[in-house]
Amino acid sequence: MPTKSKKFQNVHTTNLEEALKDALREELSLDTFRPVLMPKAGTDYSEGVGTPHVVGYNGKKYILFTGWNTAGALPREIYVGEIDEGFVISNIRKIIRVADPVATITSHIDFGMVFDPNRNHWMIITASRDSAAGFVVSWFRYNEDFSTRLYAHSPVLIDGGAWSPITISAVRTNLYYLHVTYRDSVTNEFMLAGTAPSFNVDLPPFTVVNRLLPNMATADKNALGYNAEVHSSIKHFDQHITLLESQKDQTWNIYPLYWEAAYCGALGSEALIPPFDNGEVFNVGHGYLTRHPNNRLNLFFVRFPNYAPSLKHEIWVKNIDSDQLRPENQRSITYFPWFKDDINAAEETLMFWFYGRKTIFFTSDTSGDLSIELDPMGRGDWQTLDTVLATTDEIYQTTYSAQRAKLAFSGAAKVTAYIVEEPK
């Protein structure tokens, strides 16, 4: 049970109504951080816990997480426990071990999960390290309370091995389709892949849909970075959001990455976790958003010190305001449709949203014409807003709004283009 507000203790009857209001305000505070799960000596998660996922079924709530017992944070295995409305965890047990589902698996780096409504089963998709094949995807099915493993598929590579995920998240975009976002272990790009046509099969084929974010390590290692990760995705107010863990100003935090299939990813500028109350600076990551276990919007996350000398992770939670997630409430969002990409003549970018004040930054190693194309109503009626002739380096600003937009360049070239949008 939560501790009573001090303002609610020893009050006169005449002040009871105000005391109740004060207690409610204190209980619903959006600024409260709370530890949920710590590494525990004598267990196989004595050195760290991470990647929290909190889900519910038939009134019961469960927390799934990775755990490890070495200073190097490997190997990682997957656990489940029950969690109540006061964030108390019980009945923790290991469900996916090293060497699951095959002997060559040496660690489960990360996982995503969704509920399959067609079969009433949980599906867990892991990004795992295989001693023979490198980074792979494994696929597990469990019953409602995770007491029984119903199915495990041998590891596979997404799209026949073209992409190998190092971190992964999963979201059910409608009743039949499943999408995963992941960081590619070879290119360090952030990709979107989907099932076709339905995940109501034992292991649906994953096909790459598009690149959400490029590898920015060579441009600014603290912007997106070689070490950025994805850990969970949600659908919130009809907006798909992946929580990206990234390093800015030498500190790791969680940022919203907005996406739709066939669109550029849009990276929000505002971190979701502010500094702790005592001013202590910690790295945070492994974000997971849910209304479990208490029907409030909770952001579960991992708090951890600098990488040297410890990788000891702790799971915490913070109640947040849902408006904080809306793209229009970010100070800015940034799209990266091209990044040092070799393109063909007349090639177009993926689409992107087009609201507020926008600044387009463009460079090319070959002179050509840059066109800004708009679909004002989102109905496929594309029109040219402007064409910049014979350019290799352009900064273009506009406040014109449209449902969606794209860029096109007339020549074959190596190009970079990114768009900073200020919604307000």
C-alpha cells in the first residue's frame, strides 16, 4: 500500500476535503521516481536487470525482464514475475535461458513481445547472439500466465540475412500485422520490418519495410550514435512510437521515435526522463510505456551508471503525462530521409509529415535540382511547393503545412538531407 500523505494525517474534520485533495495530488504526482527491481545477490540477475515489459491478462499483471550475473552484462536471460498495483514483484522465474531454443545461442540481448489475439498466446521475439550465425531472431510462444512454453522456432535472420538486429522491439499495428523496429548490427541503422500478410502463423516472414534512422555515428556520435538502442514500441493516440535510447551531452536518455510504414522516422528532441529529484545525474534507457499495473501511464526504465566500471542496471518507473508523447509537444522533431546515400536521378525520399516551421538542410556532391513535393490533403494529389535549381548546398525554410511531403533530386549523386520541424 502507498504511504499516506503527511497532509492527510491528524487533520480536523473541517479540513478533510482539502486534505483528501492534497493527498490525491501527492499520490498522482508526475514527478515521482520509484525503484521497481534491483539486482539481487545469490540470483542469476545479481549484476543487472533490464529491458522491462509489463503486461496484463485476466486481471493479473506480469513483468518480464532480462537479467545477468557477470560484470560484463553477458550472457543475458529472460525472466517473468507477477507485479501488483504497488509495483511489488513476486514469483520471479526464468523462462528463456542461454541455449534456448538451440545450443548455439549464447545470450538473449533484447526482446519484444505482443499478444496474439487469434490464439490467446504471448509471442516473444528475441534479438539473440548465436555463436555460429551472429545476431539472430528467435521466436517463442507462451500461454497466458507464462507457465507453459507452447512453441519455439529455430533462430532466423530478417529478410534472409540482409539485416541482423542487435536490439529489437515489437508492436501489433492492427489485428493481423506485426512490425518490429531494430538496430542493425552491421550498418547501425534503425530499421522497420513487418510481417506479411499475417502473424497468425508459427513464424511469419519478416520483410524490411524501410529505414527509420541512418547511422549517424560518423557525423555526431552523441546525436543518434553507434550505441543507440531500441527496446519497445507502442501505438499511442493512433501514433506509432518507438522508445529510442540515445546519448546526448554524454548522458543516456529515452527519446520518442515516431513512425509509420513508408514514412521517414521522426526523432523527438525532448528526453522523457528529467534529472532525479536530488540532482544526481544517471544514465537511463530500456524504456517501456504501459498503463499496467495501475491504469496510469507508466514509463518503466533502467537506471545505470557510466559504463566504466559497472554495467549494473536497475529497473525504475515514472508516471508521465500522455501529452508529453505527442509530436506537436516536442520542441522539435527531425527527419533523416537521406544520409550520405547514393541515389539515382529523379529519386524521391520517403514521405514525412509537414507541419509547423521547417528547415531543410541539403548537401550533394553533384549539382542538381532539389524539389519539395507536397500532398496537402494526404490523398495523393502531389504538387511542387518549390524547386531549388542547380544546388549542392541548401538551407531552405518554410511554414507551409501539408499532410505529407517528400523531396526529389534531379541527378545521380551522394546526398544528405534532414528536416528539422518545430511544431509550435
